[in-house]
Amino acid sequence: GENVEQHPSTLSVQEGDSAVIKCTYSDSASNYFPWYKQELGKGPQLIIDIRSNVGEKKDQRIAVTLNKTAKHFSLHITETQPEDSAVYFCAASKETGFQKLVFGTGTRLLVSP
Amino acid sequence: GAVVSQHPSRVICKSGTSVKIECRSLDFQATTMFWYRQFPKQSLMLMATSNEGSKATYEQGVEKDKFLINHASLTLSTLTVTSAHPEDSSFYICSASYSTDTQYFGPGTRLTVL
């Protein structure tokens, strides 16, 4: 089955710096890659996603890149702010009837003022 | 749009009792709902997938008689933890999906079994 690895497990940056989180997946049939932000005690919130027919997607300060050949995808956050501090999860799924997501292990991002 | 609610947000119960958690899609009809479990500082573990009107599909290792899932309508799914024990204490999160592969998550329910 699919396996998603995520690095780093923790990331500390200064406000205004950029942050990059990387994930690799094992199943070449996976074609949907969402990123979720989870704040303490809350459910995950979808922040951006990308499908395999696209190499890059951007939404304001957040961007995601996908390299299908290498089977890895990355989340880029520019001009980080303290409110970006949270745990970020990547995930991967195949386009099946149940759309099952396989999650990475999470990255704890801390943005210091 | 795509808002998912869960109720209750927190529940404390005695060992041996059953607890029901509701998951609702507020502004869309969810063809599929998912239930996850999350231990502290860990990732989300899929427990089961359910489609409206049909039996849930459980992941390997998840006891279907322990975690009863009902998906009675396109906006409501329930998870009942039967005969709860302290090891069932966890953060339970549902998600809902409609025609695309995107899942929208609820805020989670923290279950504490004494």
C-alpha cells in the first residue's frame, strides 16, 4: 500500500523567513496530494492541494510543488507569521471510489516573532 | 463552504459505557464520510470509511463491533464507541467528501475514558 514520509518533524523559523516541508510517496498511482494545517486541539484544515497533472500551485504565501518522477511533493510558505505555527500534514491518495488519504507523520512548525 | 461539525467536542465517560459521536456536513451532501483516530503528537489513523446507506468499510485492525459506524443520511454519520475502556481515550476526527477527492475535516472529539 501507499506510504508517505514527511520531513522535517519539527521546523523552527523566524518571522518573515520561508519554510519548506517535504514529502515522498511510494505508490506511483497516487494522483492527489493535499496539505493540511492542524492547530492544537482542532481538526485538520485543508490549506492547499495539487493533482498529478499539475507541477506547481500557489495561493498567496503558500505554494506546493510536485515531482511525479521522483515521487515527492513539497509545501512552501513564504513570509511566515506567528499564526502559521501549527502542525502540517501532507497526504496522498489515488482516485478511487473511496478517496482514501494516507497521511505523512506531520511537521511541527514554530514561527518565532 | 464545506463545513463539517462534530458533537460533542469533548466527552468524559466511565469505563464500560458507550459513547456516540456525531459528524455532520453543514453545507453540502457528503457521499463519503471517514473516521480517524489521532494519538497525541501523532498522525491521523483512518479507522473506517462509510457511504450513505451502506455498511462501513473498516481498516485492518479496527474492531467493527467496538466502533460502530452509521451513515444514515448524506449529512450525518455517527461513531459509537461501545464498552469504552481507558485505551480508547483519544482524539476522534471525522471528515466528509462529496464528488471530488477532497476531504473536509471536522473539529474533532476528545474522548477520555476513566
